[in-house]
Amino acid sequence: MKKWILIAVCILVSSFSSFGQIQIRIAKLKYDGGGDWYANKTALPNLIEFCNRNLNTNIDTDDEVVEVSSPDLFLYPYVYMTGHGNVVFSENDAENLRKYLEAGGFLHIDDNYGLDQFVRLEMKKVFPELEFVEIPFDHPIYHQKFDFPNGLPKIHEHDGKPAQGFGLIHKGRLVCFYSYESDLGNGWEDQSIHNDPESKRQEALKMGANIISYCFTQYQ
């Protein structure tokens, strides 16, 4: 039943030429392990406001949270995961997340610097047979309303590494997009939190809007 709920949500989202005709809900993923899944508190609300204004979406502005093992996961076509530290998926978590992604869900993992070593191991529990692959610059996720010919923008500098977009591709579909060494979520936050230049915030919001747009239109 959960699978068909999500499929129905995704088909409904993609069946409208204008996003504004229906209200969509997205959520932040709550996970175990002690990592700060709750980081970037103003990020999703700001991204939602940007998308509603620039993409004509009608996304619910509530800052919703969903646990990995919850049946409510299937109510959200897009789920955002972030943090700096440890992540632990139980067997039930991994099974539920896999079913969600196989059923049409989309997971955006946004490394907030320090997540990488943990999340890669835990996603192996979800898809043992898959490896993260770098998403090529000509992929549609970089060319929705906003054009990113050089791929993922670099929002915050940590150790000189380039920003990279990785993905898990299951049966030909990008089910998980992983923004690494970019800190998109920090760029989505209120300007007063990180004191980012407005140009950087706009880059982050535009890339976030592309991810949302790709997620909502991949079924068309």
C-alpha cells in the first residue's frame, strides 16, 4: 500500500503542467547515530519559498521531519538529508528507505562537511549492489530552470576539494543525489547565519530549485 501511495503522489505531481495547481510536501530525514540530522534549520523553508516564487510550485511551507523507518516517508516525493557526523541505519531503516526509493521516492543527501564517511557506509545497507557515481555535467539535474554547465556550485570552502554531485542509479533512474563538498544547505539558510554573499546564496538556491524541479518532473 505504501508503495502505491508514493507512486500516486509522484504521478499526481508530474501530471500537472503547473506545479502551482497542487500542494506538495517535502521533509527532512531524521536518522539515528548521533549525527546532527537537524542541522540547517532555515534551509528547507528558504528553499521552499524560493521554489514557490521562481518555479511556480505550491510546496507546503511547514518544516516537516520524517524518520527513516516511518511509513510516512512514502508521503514525500523529495526527502532531504544533511548533517556533519555519524549516521546509523538499522536493518528496518535500510529496508524502508530502499522500498521508498524503489517506489519512486527521491533522496537528496547534502554533506554538511563530515557526513561522507558515514553516509556512504549506511547507503550500502540500502543498496549493497550500487556504488555512488559522479553525475556528468550534461545531466538534466544541472539544466532545469537554471543552468549549471560546470555542475554543482561550490558554496563553502573547507579543504580545497571541488564540489561534486554523486548519485545512486537504480534501474536507470537517479534515486539519490548526493551533493558533496558544496554545502548547498548552508547557502539556503538565512543570510545572517553564515554571512554568505548574496551571489553564493543565489547559486545554492538555484541549484536546490533544480534538484526539486528534477525530482518533480522525472516521471513526465
